[in-house]
Amino acid sequence: MPELPLFEIRPYRASDLDEVIELFVRSVREIASMDYTQPQIKAWAKVDRAEWEQARMSRPTWVAIKDGQIAGFIDLQSNGLIDMLFVHPEFQRQGVATALLARVEAEAGEADMPVLHTYSSLTAQTFFEISGFTLLLARSVVVRGERFVQCVMEKRL
């Protein structure tokens, strides 16, 4: 039987900010770029550090650690929204997103949240579907002047 990689899942710390931002930017530029145009990627990968600092500290966020590096991160808002789930390009398809989502589902269960929802990218849509989320609708949103398809998805717990 193959050995599954182990990741430490721990709460986000303020000192993780720069590494999390770098992970996000690389993930968008290197992974999401398969599904989006270069102008869309440029708009999406633009980061305001102060906004990110506030967002990460304003809601529960967890990071997956592998070999001393942040391999991915996820957050959960009090209304059940998973706003961010990103995996470092070097750790794709190794179970990072699955482990992070399992942590969020456990937290949601403890908080008696009956439903999780997300506004998924086209890139992440299949992962969320495999993880039990249902596509409710695909809608068009504009981010920094670029139009994106956003997948509104939910999972009943």
C-alpha cells in the first residue's frame, strides 16, 4: 500500500503572511494560468499586503506544512464560506487541499455549520466536486477590470 504524505495542519500565524502571499501568487501564475488568460492572471495575482494581513487575521485560517514549508492554506468565515484554498505549485496533487478541507469540515462540524460554500475558480472546480460540493451556478464577476467565471458551490455537512 502506498504511503500517504503527512502534513502538519496548524493555525495561521501572522509570521506566515509573506510565505502565504508568495504561495498564492505562484499558484495563480503557475497553476490557474492553465484556465485563464494572462490579463486575468495579472489582475488576480495582484496583492495588497495590508488587506491580506487583515483578512488572514480576521478569520480562522490554517496552513499545511511539509518539510518546513507552507504547502497550502485555507480559511473559513463564520457563515461557512471558504474564501481561500490554495496549494503551492510544488505540492500539487499530494493531498494538501484534501487535508486542509478535512480540517475545515471538522471545524465546521464543531461549530454546527450545516453548509460550506465557496466561490471556486474554474481551476479548483473539479477538486470541490470530487470533495462533495455541488455546483449551484456559474456566474460572471469582474476583478480589477477583468471578467472571470466564478463557480458558486456548496456542500451540506
